Amino acid sequence: MLTGILRFLEQHYKKRPGPLCLLVALMVLVIDYITGKNIEFPIGYVFPVGMAAWENKKNTAYTLSVLLPLARVGFLFSWNEMQLLSVAVFNTPITIMALGFYAYLLDKIAMQKKELEIEVTALKGILPICASCKKIRNEKGEYEQIEKFVAEHSKASFSHGICPECSDKLYGHEAWYIEMKKTKNKK
């Protein structure tokens, strides 16, 4: 049953993280209430706060950072535990600050991760390339120049020149030698 719940949460987390964070927060509050006054469960508050912060839902994360500890104080009233109220008055702001700081840090880490994912665009996998003309087969099954394919699938760009072997084949050795001399003279 627990694996089914976790699978459900994982499937819906990316689609709608905000409502799912609220659902997890509600589940944590129910567990906290059921466990009663003697077993404190505020460590569970990090789950919904962390889930919201990881998806850059700052408002949700900070709101949960405040509301979850305050709900614990509300539980004391329903349990008729007024002697614990003075302890909660001191502990609740500490818990709120800790959860808020946790949300802030996790939000920053998630933003950096997303920026790095955008920055790093690497070609991965096996590229189907023609053994003769060196064109690459794209997703549509069409062959295109390697330069075009790489430029469309990465941030790489190309500069063209000619290697000595190709220069020899195309123009003969003398043409390559003359071109090299011209280049050296320009410097």
C-alpha cells in the first residue's frame, strides 16, 4: 500500500506540484495529530516544504513553513494541553525559521540545478551517421549535414577550414603550401 501511495505521488508530482504538496502536508498533519501530544512529528513537515521548494513554489513552501508548526499549536488546544502551550510558544518560531531557511536553501539549489541543465546541452546516445557522406539521420528519419544537426541539438557552432590531407586531395600539395604561407605572412 505504501509503495502504491509513493508511486501515485511520484507520477503526479511533476504535473501539479502545488496541490500535491498540500496533500502531503495534510497527510503529515493527520499523522502528527494521530500520534498525539507525546510523539511530536514536526520532522515530517520537511517533506511538503521540501517538495514545494524543489519545484520553485516559494509561496507554497514558505506558507507551509508557517502553517504546519502553527497547526501543531492548534492541536494542543484540541488535546486540552495548556501546560504544553508555553513550550510551544518558544518552539514554534524556531521551527518556522528552520523550515523557512530549509525552503530557501532548497529553492536556491533547485534553481541552480535548472540553470545548469539549461547550460549543459550535450548530445547523448548513438548517432546514426552515413559511412560515406557523414550525414546524420534525424528524428524524422531524414539525413542532414552533421553541422546542422549538431547546431540544432546543442549550443555548439562550427568554423570551417580544410585539413592538409583534403587540401592535398583537392588542390594538390602546392596549393596547400601556398595557402599556409599566405596565412603566416598575414600575421
